[in-house]
Amino acid sequence: MTAQKKTKASKFLTVPTRPIPVDRDRSVAGLLEKMEGAGFGAKQLAEAHRIWLDMLDDNSTIYLCGSGNLIPSGMRRLLAYVIKNRFVDVLVLSGSVIFHDIHETLGRNHYQAHPSMDDEELEGAEVARIGDMLANHEEYREADEWIGSVINQLELTRSYSVREFLHLLGRELAEIAHEDGILTAAFKSRVPVFCPDVLSTELSVGIARSRFEKKNQFNFDITQDTMEMMQIAQRTRNSGIITLGSVCSQNMVNMSEISSYITRTNVRGHKYAVSITTDSVPLDIRTPSFGGNHTQVFGKLLKGATTAFVPSDPSIALPMLITALSQTAAKFMKGRKRPNFSFAGKDLGVDVP
């Protein structure tokens, strides 16, 4: 073969893409390893796997942010797995994710829909359509009633942070659940769960129903949640963030960075960041650059941060990613120094070894 003449472009054209071969004997982790030599979404998903392992190996505090229909699409067991195995340390989830998790952990289901189903007929049968998934309105109301029953057991002379309330919901669910979901796994693994959008999601309906029917005076102290997120950010040596669904789900984490001036601490930014989303974000902004707008995707980043932007529905990417972690993460977990949290009443204790 004739040697190619060096050109100005040669400086950049150094790593060719490698077509992914068919290899029936490879594991999912092995497949992702092959995909790292490809491009676009294939390469990004493979890099997401590698970055998650790097976060575990580097003793990072790992934030998992999620929004949308993660639970109806079948991701509950996968998310419970990463929580129980402490592949993540802090959860920031939309109220929809949490409500759907409660619904399924109570033993109810979501169902597959078909395009031929008529919306008016579904409505007449009190069936909700969520994309190509279905849910029973009456069963959703049972979840509302259960949330209210937990509130009615609380000491209502004081307010509760959203994080404390979700911890208590996880405790009560763990007593009756036949299989773990997000809240029960978080309760058992002592992982805090934050929810920035309670009022705009289904989670608020059960709370409102309890107020309406029982005339109780249950209240949230959202300032406490902000203070706790500030405390976690302040004590974290380095951090990573994994975002599932809309990038808006990570805004609460971003606020803890912005508010760092209150505690007179330096804004460090995340050392690692992974975003798995169908949001329309150009791939060329996934790599940090001076003056770039990559913070729109990942939030505040440390200089030289390692990132992966996966342009995919999480229901496609997560099964591959978490299955691969189940095959590769064990050796990175053995010596991991992870943050420890204590849950004493309204106060969250944070210890970063």
C-alpha cells in the first residue's frame, strides 16, 4: 500500500472509526467496548459506560437525575438495581418518576398500548394513555390515597422537607412491597431522594387529596431541601452527574453550584457528566470548551471534565448500560469511598470519607 502523504489534516485524522462486528460470544459490556470505536450515539453510549466506571473508581459523589416516563417504559428494576448497589449516591427525580414508581411498587402495572386504540374509548374506560403505554386511572387514585394515608400518620405540627417526606414514603413502601422500586431501594441503601417539581406532577394530587379530605395542615419546607443540596455540594471532593431524560431534571443540582457563594466555597463543577436524552442538542457542544455552551447540557463542569452526550431515549440506552455495569462494576466498587448519609428527623447528615 502506498504511504499517504502527510497533510495539515493529518494532525487531526489519527483515530479511524472501527465498524462494529457481529460477535455472538461477547457480553453486553464487550459489545459496548466494540461500539467505542464507532461514532455518533454508539460511541457516546460506550463512553457513558466507561465514564460511569471512572466515577466509581475515582470516589466521586454521583448524582442521578431523571424525568419523564422512565417507570412506565419499564426502567424501575434497572434503576432500583443501581441504587441498591450504590452505583449512584444522590437522586434528583421528577415527581412523575416518583409517582409512577409508587404506583408500580404498590403492585400495580403499566400496560402496552397499540396505535389502533381509540382515545375516546380509552377515556370512557378510565384508562390513561402515556405515549405507547397505558395506566388505570382508578389504580392511580389508589396511589393518591396511599400517599394521603402516609401523611395522616405524620406529626403535622411541623413542616417536612421534600427529601424527608420521600424518605418516609420509602420506609412505608418497604414494609409492604413485594419488589423494590426507586423509593424502597433508596430507603434501604440510605440514598437521599430530591424532587424539584412536586407541584407540577401527579405526586401533588395525593397530597392535595389528603388536605381536602382530612383537613390536615401538611406543609413542605423547600428551603431545607436547598440547604441540604448545598451541604452535599460543599462537602463533595469531586462529583459526576448522570441525566436521564430532559436536561431540566438537573437544574436542582445546578442551583447548589450557583448558591455556593452563600457558604463561601469555590464552585468546582462536575468532573464527569453523562446525559442520555432525546432533547435536541447538537453533538458539537458535548465537549467542554472555553466559552462554550456545554453547560446547557451538563451543568457546571470542572475544567477538563470527561463527558458523554447520548442522543437516545433512556429506555433504549439504560438496559444496555446497566447490564454492562452489572458485568464490569464489581472491581471498581471494592475500594470505593462513597458518601454516607444519616437520616435523623428533618436533618440530613453528610459524611464524605
